[in-house]
Amino acid sequence: MGLYVCAPSAFSVTNSNSGPLTPASQLGLEVPGMVWRSANLTTVYLTVLVPAGWDTVALVENNMRSSDTWRIRAASTEAATTSGPTYDSGTLSAWSGAAPANRAMSLVALPTARTETYVRIDITSTGNPDGFVQAQRLVIGKRLENVGADLGVERSYEDTSNVEDGPGYMQIDRFNVRTQWKFTISDIKEADWEGNWAPFLKRVGVSRSFLFVEDSNPAFLNSRSGLVRSIVSAKGAPKSSDFYVLDMTVKTVS
């Protein structure tokens, strides 16, 4: 795989280990500060009900370490996710490769879409210094793939901190640095454009966030992926009778 995007499917939380003010339902909100946080580090899990047809699962902006693990199981009923799952990822590292600058991205991209509608995620983060597991967003959905963007992807970094300076003083309120990508994909087949990319772009517009992975190489996943929004309207145009060109500029939500 090269570049891919995935719009989150709507889900409902059926069970979870959650703190009283940080329920797992907040993993579906468009507000970056509304996070899921487990009540403790004992049996950290969540189970969600999702539409069939998903092939990608990501816990975005989480506080897991590379030594932590997670496991994804799925079935047609909630009970069967533990008693007899029809999909089981096995125990996976929370992430690998280069360390994230802030929070981490944990991601599983399956080769084929799944029909199960109940998905359970179990996390082991023994000794996490925070005393809990936290994530900003859960993305479960069907991704759109391409072999990669054209050469010349522009990646820039926007510091959202407030800096005020004057004669003899400087006041800084530090906030996150957001990553922005400006890229072109010039080899989208017409059938793929009309059947997949155009509906995706209409769905997300500039107001809905989605998972963006510039390069699926796990060695650099944490610096080449994020939960993003388009900051300008995406543009597509045919370059021949059977190929479309797509121009996009996206920026992480936090």
C-alpha cells in the first residue's frame, strides 16, 4: 500500500472501560479535546457496533508506548467477540518505527473488508505513567488507496501557539504544532474516481475529519499520518479519457 484515506464510519459504544467524564462515545466526536480515557489500566477495552464493510481500524492521538499492545476481535454479536470471534488480529504492538512527536497512531489495515458488526479492542498498557489509556478518535471504516501521491508532496508545520513579544518581554502560550500536506494524485482511473473518490470528497468536504496516511511504511507512520480535514476544497479534473488528477491540501485537526 501507498497513500490512503479513510472516512470514519458512525459507531455506537456498547461497552468500555471509561472514566466518568471521558466516555468512549467521545471517540466519535469532531472535537479534538473530547477524548476517551480509561478509568484505570486494568482490563482496558471498548466494544463498538459498526456498519459492515470496514477494513481499517485506527486509534488516533493515543498515549500508548511502543511496548504496549492492542488486540482487535470482531463477530456478529457482542458476546461472540470474546467467546468466538470470527476475526482476531492477535496481539499487536501499539506502534513501531520512529517515535511520535506528541501522541501516537495505532493502525491496522486489513487486506479485505470485514462483515462483522461488533468490534472489540483490548489494550495492555501496564505501568503507563499517565495511569490511564487515552485516545482522541477511533476511526473504523473502508479506506481508499492509491499507489502514492506524485513526487513533490509539500509537508509544512503550523505552530498554533500564541506568541506575544515586545520590548524586553515575550509571552508564550504553547499549543500543538499541526502538520499540513499539499499533494497531487494524477493516476486515478475514471471508474475509481466516479465510484469512490468523488463520493468520498463530497462526504468529507472541508468540515469532516478523516484518516490520512501519506505512506503506509510503519517505520514512519507516526510522522506521515494523522486525522485531518481539507483546508481548501479538493479539485479533480480529467487528464485523459480514463484518468483523473486530484489536488488536495489537508491539515491535522490538532
